[in-house]
Amino acid sequence: MQSVKEATTELRHDVHQATTELRHDVQSVKEATTELRHDVHQATTELRHDVHQETTELRHDMHQATTKLRHDLQSVHQSTNDLTRKVDNLQVVTSDLVSKTLIESESKTEEAPDEILMGCQKQLRAYYINSLCKIPLFPGDFDSCVDLQDIYTKVSIEINLPKPCRAVKMPISSYDEMFTRRTREGYIYMKLLLSAPAGLGKTTLTAKIAYDWATQLEGSPLRDITLLFVINMRWIDHTSNLESIILNQIFPRDTTITPDQIRSLIHRYGDRVIVILDAVDESDRGLFNQVESCGNIVELLKGRVMSPCRVLVTTRPWRIAEITRMCKTFTQLELIGFNKEDVRGYVRKFFHQKKNLGDSLIEHLDQNPLVDEIASKPLMALLVCIYWLEIKEKDLPRKISQLFDAIINIMYQHYREKLHEEAGNMSDEDIQQVVLRMGQMALRGFWPPENRTVFSLDEAESSDDVELACQIGLICQQETRTSVLTNRKETSLSFFHKTCGEKCAGKFLASLADENPDDLLSKLHEVRTVQDVLSVQLIMQFACSTNIKAAAMIICRLMQIFESEMKPLILRYVMGELEWEEILTVQHFLDMCLRCNYEARNKGKLSHLLNDLFPEGKVFFIGISALTAVALGYYLSHSQAGYIRSIRLMPSAHVADGVGHAAGPFNDIRSSVQKEIKNIPISVIRGICEEYIEKHPNMNSVYRNVASHSPAEMMYYIQLWQACEGLPSSHESNIRPIVDSLKHIHLEVFDITEFNVDESNIEHLLTMIQEGYLSQLLKLRVQQSGMNENQMERLTLEIKKMPHLSEMDVSYNKSNRTLSALAESLPSMHALKILDVSHLWASHDDMAVFVKNLYQFGPRLLQLTINHNHINNDIASQLIKQLPTAMLLQELGISVAGLSRLHHNQLMWVMRHLSRLQILNIYGSQYPDDLMMSVADVMQSLPDLHMLHLSTYGNAPSLSTYGNTPPQVNSGTWKYFKTKLQKIN
């Protein structure tokens, strides 16, 4: 048994040892397997990386090769064109010499044959009435064409009068005045340059001019014009000649009119010929930069040929500088968009056969300032009408990108309805791919540095895409004859409107974020400056609305440009220290960034990227449109809690009043005016100013009777007014989205000084205060904000909900009951240090209650402004008792109009108790000598006083009969005052 046990034990030991070794071997196998897997994984990763790198390099090489090949083909194509055009030019020069000889010969013998002129006029009129002035209601759908006259709505135009000082933009009554207005020397303006952003109706206006000439409109100055030519510059390059282009664009193919005859007629009738060059901004980018092989259209623009004829050029603003550098004799005009009444008129004309539908759209626009702003451009008004006509759910998109998405979809649906069998096999995805490929072509042309709008057939991916895009209406083809000798023709492509092309380009740009992010980054880095950004802002906005990844990359690129170009300006901008042109640039950039963020539909995920736009959490805007207000409200609602601490909104119309913190931006204007008008006759300046003020009656309500000022001051105020016209008016803005956002941020400063918002916005603000969303507020400025008496009274009762408030300005909000209600709330406002209740025109009773309770809150005030409220002798007696309690006052503004001499002098004398006073403003004294003597004595008791303003007339309602001549102090008073002042100094 013992041996068996030993054997068993030994066996167990052997089994255990064998098991241990087996486990060890298994572990070794596992480790070997793991190591093998790691080696395989590493090798696979390296192989994938090598394959990816090789593929990327191959794609890059293929892209470069394709680009080079395309460039070489274009170069060959261009060289061929240049060669044939040089032959054309040679023929044109020869023909020109023959024509001049013919004209000289004819001038000695007989007039040009009437039949040639009459034939030319007949063919021009037929083209204008039957083609140019037929407007398709749906882009590309020529079955929907209507007569221009049935849809045309008058647009406003301003002419920029030359000198003195910048250009005075004078409104003109109609486009007729462009052709009848004369210079101060009595000459007709021969060269006119009309500018406007995309969609404001430049081309429609030129068509209207052509229509009125063709129909010989009764009373039109165009009845005196013998010939009028309208040329679309979209298809023109530097080699083009006017006569050939006229024949190619306007006259039928079988016309017997020749280039020589057109040239002869232009020379013969001189200033009775008008040549309109429409959309010069869409012409070849190098139009003005070529030295050799230039056609006579370039020479016409430069004023070197056909100088007797009159020229009207239209362009987008970005090309104005290039045109005026080339020829300095252009008189500039600006086309202004629709106002609200114009939009209503346009809608009524569009829906003249469906009045109920038009009325419902007008009602919708009236209730929606955001959409109303979108419709302020004639093009957008057309698209809004199309959308309203087609949709079943009567609601409008709130974003421009959504509107264009809908319009492109409507265009495709119309195409399907017309060609349902052929279109039946195409899915929405197929259409989107065509849009993307058209967008790729558009991006190539629109993007810096090319900035062109015309494309060759070679640039399209396929002829099928072009055919389908033309059938849908996205693009149009133009066949141009490139050689008169060989009759060689070339087909060019353009979008029905550049904004539509920008929408397609934005969609393609956004698609790169998923398909090839490196290409998107590369494309974005081609945008290097703020000016580049502004030139492609719509493309960027449309891209942001399509893809959030693209939006993030675009906003990051915008912030990089901001960092390099604008960051040094932004703090000075917030402080109001920039000059006006700089302010406009900064605000346009801020607006662009906010709109890109809003269009991105990202639930605020990108808002934090914009924080650097608002240093120290301060938001500041001068003039704000409804669209910008929505974009800003969206940012504020999704910004980091506690980051934004201050919001200041100033109106564009009133900021130029030049008061307080608003004066800084306009110093450059004042100095510019003084310099420019130095050598201009006073009568000339006054004549310009009086005409301008007559056409802008609202100026007097802002600048207090401008016409009574000196010519120099009048010109200054005009320049201020014009500077602000480039920004949205506060009267047309809805800041509800901004007020809504206040519940999401911990605001410390809210300033809407002189921002005359509508009643519903004020009600909403008061509700926000009542519900405690502004409990952290330190400063509230609602000066001249349009509050009515009930709202003012409600505000004074709700200020208790803002216990930390240290500054409040409710001035210029007319109210008879505010001060008495305020007197009840102020004792509990222990943090309040600065109070401005001036210009409320409070009643005597209201003012009496306020002054009587002054002792309860006056001792902690540092600033108190109560001027331009009704003060009588009884109230003055109370002030004499109460003012000494305000021992901490550093600034005081008060009216003394209507007081007796005794109360007037006693009130002045009590000022000596305010020993910390630094600023003293006294308004409306009827006793100038007493005022000067009293103040002279009081100043000795005010060691910190460094600013003194004494007003002696015209500052209270009861003193309105004082007139324009201030009461004079006698010489003894003035001598006494100066002696006291010298002793203090």
C-alpha cells in the first residue's frame, strides 16, 4: 500500500509538472500569437498608409495634370481667339478709316440716308419690345414671360454730386433726371456710372429705359434721343468692338445693317446717342488691364473714342474703383432697394390677377420684418412672389438659403411638368448632382482671384449637364460671333442671376467637407483678406447652411482672417474710436460671421468660435437690420453663459447727431468738410445744401433746424446723414430676437440709446425685467427709445427687480407720471449712482413728488440730470432744501427756465454745498448776468469742477419765443466772471 501511495504521489507530481509545462507552452503560444497579430497589424497599417499616400499623390498628380491640360487648352483656345480677333480689329480699323472718310464726304454733300437710320431704329425697337422687355416670371421659363411694364416698380436713385467734400448723394425724382440734370456750368452729364449690389434691379432699369425709348413714352426726355443701344457686358472681353457686339446681341441674323453704318450713325448723331453698358462687373476680369489688342468698347469706357455719345455703365460696387481709375469723368449714381411701400406695390403688380393671394402675402410681410427685409431687393421680391404663388402651406422661409433651395426645387418641378416623360427617370438626387456640378463651375469662376461670371462650355463637366441646367433655368447659353471674317462662333454660359450661381457654388463648396476636406481647406485659404471675404460672402453663407462641417471650417477661416486683419480694430470699434469707413468695414465683417453661424443650423455648436468678435464680452452695433438681429440673437442664445456682459445698440439715423460717445467716428468727416469747402463759393455750398435738406425733411427732426446753420455746418450735417444711410435704420429693425436672448446670458449693461423700437419690443423687454432675467444688470440706458407713458410707469415700478442697477438713463421718453412713480422705487435701489431723467417734460406735480423725495436717495447719487422738466418756484424751493443732501454728486444737470429772479439766484447759491461737483450744466436761464455772477461766486467752493455749461435761451417749452439771438451779459459781469475764474486756476 505504501508503494502504491508513493507511486500515486509521484504520478500526481508528474501530472502536475506536465500540466504546468503545458500551461507554460500554451502561454508561450498565446504570446507568440499576440506578437504575430501585432506584427500583422503594424504591417497592414503601414501598407494602408503607403497605399493612401500613393493614392493621394496619384490623385494630386492627376489633378495637377488635368488642371494644366485644361489651362493649356484654354491658352490654345485664347490664342486662337486672339488671332481671329486681331484680324477682326484690323478690319475694324480699316472700316473705321473708311467710315470717317465717308462721314466727311457725306457732311459736304448730303445727310445719311434716312432709310438706314429708320431701319436701325425699327430693329432696335422690335428687339427691346419683343425680347429685352419680356420678363419671365419663372427663371428659364419663357412661357411665363410678361411685359416689363406690367411688373416694373419704380426704384429710388441717388446721384453723387462732385465736390465739395466727398460726394453729396442727391435723390433724383426718376431715372429721367439722369439724362436731364446738368452740371453747375450747364452741361449734360455725358458719362454715368450706376452702381448697386446684386438683385437691386440694375438690368431691369436699363430694360425700362430701353422700353420707354422704344415706345416713345409721352413726356420722356428719351423722345429726343435718336439711337439707344443696350449691351450686356457679361459676354464681353477686352477685344470686343461696339458695332460687332451691337449686331451680335441686338440685330437679327439677316439684318442688312453693317458695322460701318452703325459707327457712322453714332458719329453723326453724337450726344443724341445713348450707349448703355449693363453689368460691367460681370465682364472679363482683365477687361481694363490689357494694353494690346483692345477693342473699341474699352476705348469707349476710357473716353477715347465716340466721345460725343452719352454712356451709361451699370456695375456692382466692387468694380467702381477700377472703372473710375480708368476714366475719371464718370458721374456716379446709386440704385436704392425697395422700401416697404415699393415691396407692396411690386406684390400687387405680380398678383394683379390673383388679388387675394397678393393681399395675403402683403399681410404676411407686414407681420414679419425679417422676410420683409429679404424682399427689399427687387430680385428677392420676385422670388418671394414665386414662392408664395407655388407653395401650399402659406409660410415663408426665414433664411435666404432656404428661399433659394425652394426656388431651385420649384424650377425643377416646372421642368418636370413640362417634360414629364423625359424627366420621369431622373430622381431628386440626380438633380442635386447636376446642381453640384454646376456649382463646381460657378465656384471656379466666382472665387478669388478670378471673380468672373461667364464660363465656356469646356468648363462644364458634360454637355448633358449644361442641357439639363438650361432646361431647368439655372443657366443660360449665349452664342457669340468671335470673328466677323470667318463667322466663327463661341458658346458661353452664365447663371440666370449671379446669386443663383452663388447658391450652387455654396452647395458644392460644402460638399467638399465630406468628400475632400483638404480641398475645402485649400480653397478657403485662397480667401486672404476681408475684402475677399465680402466678395464671396453669399457663397460662404450658402455653404454654411448646407453642411455643419463646412460651416465649422468656414467660420474658423473667417476667425483667422479676423485675427490677422481686424483684431487690432475691434476694441477701438467697441469704444467708438474708429473713423466711419473703418466702422462700416468692421460691421460688415461681424454681420457676415454672425449670418454664417446662423445659417449653419447647428443648435449653437459653433457659436463659441465667434467669441473673439466681442472683446471683453461687449456687443456693439450702429444700426442693425432685422436679419442681423436674428443672427445676433441666435449667437447670444447659444453663447457661453456669462461671456457676453454688455449690449449696446445705436441707431444709424441718430448716431450722427455728434453727441457724447457718438462724436468719435465723425471727426474725419468734420475735418474733411472744412478742408474741402475752403475754396468753394458760399452760394454754391448753400444751394447744394438747401436742395439736399429739402429732399430729406427728416434731417431737421434729428439735427434741429439744419437750414439755419452756416453752409459749413450744413455740409457737415449732410455728410453725417449720408454716412449713416449705409446702415440699416433702427425704425425698420425688430430687435425681438436680441431681447429674447437675454434670458440666456448674465447681462450687466443694456444700452439702446435713441433706438426707437416698436411697442411690442418694449413690452417684451419689460416682461423680461419683470420675470427677473435682468436681475444682474448694472446699467440700463433706454434714452429716446420710444416708450409711451404706461411703459415708462411700468419700468419705474419694475426696476426693483434689478437690485444691482447702478446707472439708469430713461431720458427723452415723454411722460408726465414717471418721476413720481420713480420716487417710490428709488429709495430701495441702494446701488444706484447715476440717474438721467432729463427731457421727460414731466408735469409740475410729477416733478414736485420727485424732488420732495430726493433726500431719500439723493445722498448716494454721483450723477443726476433732471433738466428739461417743468420746474416752478415751489419746486425750486424744495430743490433748495434737498440738494445739499446730495453731498456725493459729481455731475448735475438742471433747468432753471421760468423761475423768479429770487428763486433762480437762491438755487444757484445752494450749489456751493456740492463740494465734489466736477460737471455742472445749467439750462434756460432768463437772467444771464445773475447766472454768471452766481456761478462765479459758487466756483470757489467747487475745487473739482472742470466742466461748466451755461445755457441762457431756447431750452424749455416756456422759453420758445427767445429766438436765435442769445441774451448778452454786460461787460462788467463778464469781467467779474473771468477774474474769479483766473483766481481759481
